[in-house]
Amino acid sequence: MLRRNFLKGAGVGVAASAVAAPAIAQSAPEINWRLTSSFPKSLDTIFGAADTFSRYVSDATDGKFKIQVFPAGELAPGLEAANEVSKGTVELCHTASYYYWGKDPTFAFGTAVPFGLNSRMQNAWMYHGGGIDLMNEFYGTHNIYALPCGNTGAQMGGWFRKEIKSVADLQGVKMRIGGFGGKVIAKLGVVPQQIAGGEIYPALEKGTIDATEWVGPYDDEKLGFYKVAPYYYYPGWWEGGALLHLMVNAAKWAELPPNYKAIFQAAAAAANSDMQAKYDASNPEALKKLVAAGTQLRPFPQDVMEACFTAAKETYQEIGAENAAFKKVHDAMMAFRADQYLWFQVSEYTYDTFMMNKQRKKEL
């Protein structure tokens, strides 16, 4: 009896030591971070990706790892979010990498570049083509660790006060266009302007700019661009799949326990998928509303597309000749793009083309 009680007590002791409080505390500490977004709350889908991510992290850690999300302007201006993370004044941000291309054009590859990858290709490159590691090799030089967190899908070409019938019509057009695309379209005579999302409508209304691009029908309807610029062009060739990122201060990322890093990565991937699903679900109805309100939907003329493609290739060559980091990422991405379009023209393109023809015939 004594031996049985001793063994029972010993078993309890062993079990207790195996789950000692210090070990649990070390793996699940209380952490409170702040996330500054580059977007206003009114853009619920693009801003909402950060909220979705934050909720997943909190739920998966029983509230031990909390990330409070702040809209653009509360902790930092929208276009300064990554700069504040780099300096360490805030732990992380949710932003478009190409907002910072002026510091180094290599930043553009984290979001989208002219005639680059569509959203599925973007995810394939990031998660299985070495893109995350390649970009973090670059981001690390700016004290940042980053992960994908949201994609808009292929964007629209934007809103114009006047009709664009040829390349000549682009001369002197003052256009809000984000990131690297502005440098390319400038070769065609456009005067690019980088303006944060919440400031675009007043600039367009006052005539400070003649045209703007943002994302697509769902967001564009909310922002009201159709009220002051009737022509809505497509496609946004500079953003075939615009990817958003969570950018974390590198020192703060290094401090996270391994299990929190894993939760962070999983939550970012889930929010990445969720954001585009929301856009794909919301854009069709929004586009119908815009057309019903008088929006003039137009494809860019073929000569404009060809001229932009040529300008993009020239720009890549010019920057790559001077910037080794840019050339390294460009060469990797474009090699991946070539293989992806080899596959997509066999599978996606033929299927989608057939189904779209059926849609036009009203057979769906």
C-alpha cells in the first residue's frame, strides 16, 4: 500500500514538473503590439485584412498575443508606415511595399510591377518560388521582416476625366498612380502623383489631378471617383496582382517565441487568402452599380498597352543596370512569370475564355 501511494505521488510530481509554469509562460508570454495600416477604416476590405490577421493571432494564443490595428494617420501617415517600422517606433505595419520604391525600386516587387505576375502567380512565387526569402533578403537591409497579407487581384486601370483614345492623349495627364507604375507611365507623358487613399477624391474633385487609379470597383465606388471622372479604364497593367504585406521590425520579429512566429505566419497566410476572396465576391455587384450610375467602362487601346509594355521593359533594363538587388529580384520573378504563362495558357486561359464566351451569349 505504502509503495503504491509513493509511486502515485511520484507520478504526480513528475507530471507537475513536466508542465511547470515557467515553461508554459516562456512559450506563451503576454505580448502587445501595435500595427499601423497604410489604409483608412472606410476601405473595409483592404484595411480589414489587418483586422482579420490580428483576430486570428489573438484567437490562436488565447489572447496572449494581441495586435492592435490603427488606421492610416493615427500612428503614422499611410505612406510612412514601413519607415516607422524600420526605425522601431512601431512593431509592424500593413502596407503596400511599392509605396517605398522611391527609397529603392526593389521595394516594388513586393506588391506588383508593370506586366508582372497575376495574383495566383504572385502567391506561387512567394510561397513556393523563393519569393518570400528573396524579398526578405532585401527587406532585411531596412530592418524589416515581411510576409504576404492580402491581394486585390488584377486591378482596374483607373478613372480619367477625358477619354483616352491613343498614346497621345496621355500627354500631360496628372495621374495618381502608386509605386513603380508611375515611373513607367511617365515615359508616355503622364505626370505621376503618389497620394494616399484617403486624399485622392479631393485632389480629383479640385482638378489637382486629372486621373487616378486605386484598386477596383468595390473600393472605387466607396471612394466616389465616378462622380468626378466618368471614364473607367482596364486593365491596371501595373498591378496584375497587387500584394499587401505585414512588415515587422526585424528585432521585434527575432524576439518572438517560435510558436508565436508560426501562429503569425499562419494568420498572415489565412488573411492573405481571405482578402482577395472578399474582393472577388464584392467587385461584380459594385461594377454593375457603377455602370448603372453612368460610368463609361473602357479598355485601354491596344497601342497604349503596347507602348506601356515597351516602356516597362526599358525601365527594367535601366534600373537593373545600376541596382544589383533590383536586377536579382527582377530576373527571378520574370523567369518564374515565363513558366507560369506557359502553364496558364494551357489551363486557365482556355477554360476561362470558353466560359466567358458562354457568359456573353447569356448561356450561364
